[in-house]
Amino acid sequence: MSSSTWEIITSALPQIITAAINYTIPLTLISFVLGLLLALITAMVRLSPLRGPFQIVRGLFWGYVWLFRSTPLLVQLFIVFFGLPNMGIQFSPWTAAIITFTLNVGAYSSETIRAAILSIPNGQWEAALTLGMTRRQVLFRIILPQAVRVSLPPLSNSFIGLVKDTSLASSITIVEMFTVGQQISARTYEPLLLYSLVALIYLVICTVLTILQGYLEKWTSRYVPTQH
Amino acid sequence: MLQLEHVNKIYGERHALNDINIAFPEHKTTVIVGPSGSGKSTLLRSLNLLERPESGLYHFDDLNVDFSKTVPEKEILQIRRQTGMVFQNFNLFPHLSVLRNVTEAPIHVLKQSPAAATSTAKGLLAQVGLAEKADQFPTALSGGQQQRVAIARALAMKPKYMFFDEPTSALDPELEAEVLRVLLKLAQEHNSMIVVTHNMEFARGVADQIIFLEDGEILYSGDPQTFFTEPTARIHDFLSAMNFMIK
Ligand SMILES: Nc1ncnc2c1ncn2[C@@H]1O[C@H](COP(=O)(O)OP(=O)(O)OP(=O)(O)O)[C@@H](O)[C@H]1O
Ligand SMILES: [Mg+2]
């Protein structure tokens, strides 16, 4: 490796990592936590047996999931950041990014959570109901704790996907990892090196998450006999 | 006292319960028998409102439910808190230890203190011979042990009535015997019980009242002696078929 290459690496790496710490990681974490909350509410509304006016609410949530799963994330980002100001709604880049990522990951994860809840055998509901629990108690004490185990692998997919999708925030002026790489590569004429460095940091973050997922899966499956 | 009057339950074309009139006396064991698909489970599950019949009246002590109207959530909870149910497939909560399976409802439904619920649960587990399994997860237990935990879990709510829907049908004969011994003891202690079973020997030994169902209708209700010694032609056929299966 030539000494100039080494110099570029040692000066670029800290900048890319700083961008990861300041933008990529907080954007991912905040959006995912809010998205999960939204996903849980959406799944519960869509599974609720309530009738009457409540059916309109259920319809609205169905429409939300449909909309955000049927349009590209990049287009959603542009509409929220560049489009809504036309209607007098102006967000900072940060707010626009968090709103869009939250809504997007919430739509996908709500389907994961809904499927996980539905995968728990009906006998669990019945056993808990006959003990006098309310539907809410059954859901939170009996069904969701078991659904967590089922939904962990697909939710980890969404989480890891979101880490990488935050690179799209570069298109709405957020100087996250990818933008930093782009800027340095424009200065040094070393696109291969710079984009590889950026890829490397994504790889490291996602590897850590994959290992974490492994531990979580082990812990949430502690009551399941060894599987093959 | 539990009592049903003119209760009907229809699934599409199928009359699963056809004008059911029956009382289940307190401190007695009522055994429900009948061929597969005759409506035994539907009858039992109507008593804790897991199934909702289309019409008829249900009297639970002073509480009167009219199935043709919407039953208020409060009444449903009230009935379920006073009835325990044991299922064919145990339906233990797999993510909770054996002990927590038994304490969960007393703590969160009856609002007992964890300490009180735990000490009651330990007593009940000892009663069904499983004191040393308290800290295991249900999947580490045999079917017979799981079913005894399920019985302890239901008893922990101190229900007025206990319902059993073929509690031993998923078990091997030796495991069946260990569960039936627990049931027999409960019956001898004059608990109020309703048991659906295919085990005629057990039915004969434990029943104070016996009900024979076919096609959603009660063809016999009364004392077990007459049922087994002077059966009608239809009941005779049913009993011989059951005997053939056992031998
Ligand atoms: N959810 C349902 N939807 C449609 N039909 C049903 C449903 N549940 C029960 N049935 C029908 O109602 C009738 C009574 O069923 P039930 O389960 O009460 O019978 P059972 O006497 O308990 O039979 P088994 O001995 O096989 O358990 C059957 O014909 C069954 O097919
Ligand atoms: Mg049945």
C-alpha cells in the first residue's frame, strides 16, 4: 500500500466513523424504536375484533400500510422533505428523515408483528381467557411475549435494512456516512477506496447487529427445547 | 348452580346444540359422553362463553345470561373467573415456568400478592405431585405432568366449577391414570365438576350425573347406574362400540 493511500485511509476513516456516530446510528435507532411502537399499534388495531365506527380506524391503518409498502422509500423521503413545503409543511432534514424512516419501517414491521401474533396457537388465547384475563391482559402477558420470539428474525431483517437505508438521507442534505465518503472521494479521486471504506463501516455495524440478534434469539428461545 | 334452558348453537348447517335443557348441580360431578361431533365440547365451551350460542338462557347462581342478546364483557369475565377449564391439549403457557403458569392469573386477575399466590401455587403443585417441577418450563414435562399443572393452574383461581374437556385423550394409558387419579380425588372432595370423557370406566366410577349427547341433543341425563345397567338401544350400541375400542 502506498503511503498516500494510507494517509487517505487514516484521515477519511475518522470522518466516516464520526458521521456514523452522529447520523447513521442515531437515525436508525430513533426511527426503529418509534417504528416498532407504530408497528405494534398498527398490528393491534388491525387484529382488533371491534366493530362499528372502529372499522374506519382499522381501514385507515390498512391504508397506511398499503401506502408505505407500495411506494419507494426514496420517493417518500422526497415527498416529505421537498414536497410538503408546497403545502406549507416544512421539516428540518432530521425531522423529515425520522418521520419517513419511522413510517416506512413501521408499515413493514406491523405485518411482521401481526403475523407473529397470529402464529401463536388459539389454545393460548382460550387458556388465558378461561382464567378470567381480559383481552388486553392476554395480549400483553401471554401472546406478545411468545410473539417476540417468532418476530425476532424478520424484525432483525428490517433493522439491518434500515441501517443501510439511512444512506438515502444523503439525498435530503444530511451529511451521513455515504455523503462524507462521496465528498472525500471527490477531493482525492479515490472512489474505490472511499466507497469501500464506507461499505466496511456498514459491514461492521451490521455484523454487530447480527451477533446481537443471535444472543437475543437464544434468550427469547430459552423455554423452547433444542431445535434442529 | 349452573343451568341451561333451550340453548341452541348452530354452525352454518350444523345444529351443534339443539334445545339443551340441563342443570349442573353443585358439589357433584357431571360426566358428558357421546360420539365424536355430538356437541360435547360445544356444550362445555358455552358454559364459559368460549362459544356463544345463538339463543337460550344460562343461569349461573344469581347471574342470568340471555344468549340471544349481547353478553356484557363484565358478565363474561365474572363467569370465567368462577369457572376453571382444563383442555385436551393442556395449553400451558410455554414461556412461563410451571410455578408462574399457576400464579399468573391469581396475581393479575384476582390481584393476589405474589407471595400469597406463590404459596398457594406451591401447595397446589404438591397436591398434584409436582412440587419439584415448579421452576421448570412446561416443555420439560411429560404430557401427564403438563396436564396436572393445567389442573393446578385452574384450581388456583378457586373456581366454583371445574370443566374438563377430554383431559386425558392426548395421553398414554399410564399417564392417563395419573391424571384420572387427580380428577377422582377432586370429585371425592365434592368439587363441582363437569367432565367430558371417552373413558367409560372412569365415567362410571366418578359420575353423580351422566349426560349422553348425540347430534346436539341430550338423549339421556340422570343417574349413572341406570345409564350403564339399563341402557336404551342407542346407548347400548354406543357403550358396546366404546368397549370394542378399549379391548
Ligand atoms: N368452529 C366450528 N365451525 C363449524 N363447525 C363446528 C365448529 N366447532 C364445532 N363444529 C361442529 O359442531 C359439531 C359439534 O362439535 P363438538 O366439537 O362440540 O363435538 P364433540 O362432541 O366435542 O366431538 P369430539 O368427541 O370429537 O371432541 C360437530 O359437527 C363439529 O363439526
Ligand atoms: Mg370435543
